[in-house]
Amino acid sequence: SIPVTIDATTATGVREYSDPQFQNLAEIELSFGDGDVFLELAFGPSLGVGTFPIGGGVGCEIGYVSDLAQHDVSAIGGSVTITRYDNDGMAGSFTIMMSGGNELTGTFDVDWDFDSFEP
């Protein structure tokens, strides 16, 4: 088991829009990396408070660095619980089951990164 705690100082929350007027939300992303572990969660535009399964509405990328090389790890299940989703950011927790029987768990409370607009 690998416990990870993500907070606003170590994670980035981004809402990506498909237009310059910020009317058509395309994707919501939460990214974390500390040099050893990389985690990205991607949500569709209809996100709200609740619990969402990994792979069923939540995309997940996991990687770790060993011997100066990055290795990708497959998520085979788990869920993300959103407890706050508003104009300022989002908060919640996650439990991600990985191939090999390992589990990645943690919490997050991030503010939106308005400087990362990607039309």
C-alpha cells in the first residue's frame, strides 16, 4: 500500500475548455507529482459531488520513478470521491487498485490553476 496525500501546494487542478469564451467545459484534471510518484485523474465535464469509479468516468494515469526511469502502472479499479466541487476548486479522496495488488490512497484539496488554459 502506498499512502499519498495531495494538497493545494503539491497538486494542480485544471478545468480545460474547448473555446476561448470558457463556455464549453471539456475536461477536469487533477495532477500530482513529487519526483517519485506521478498521478493524474481526469474527469468528464459533468462532474459533481459524489463517488466515481476509476475507468467508468474517471481516467487515471500512475507512474513512478526508479533508477532514473519512469514506469507506468495500470489502474485496474478503485474510486474517487468528490466532497467539494465549486468555482474555487475541488476536494475529496481516492482509492486506486493497481496491477500487482498494490493500492494507492490519498486525499486532495486543490484550487483551480487559471494559468493553464488550454483551448
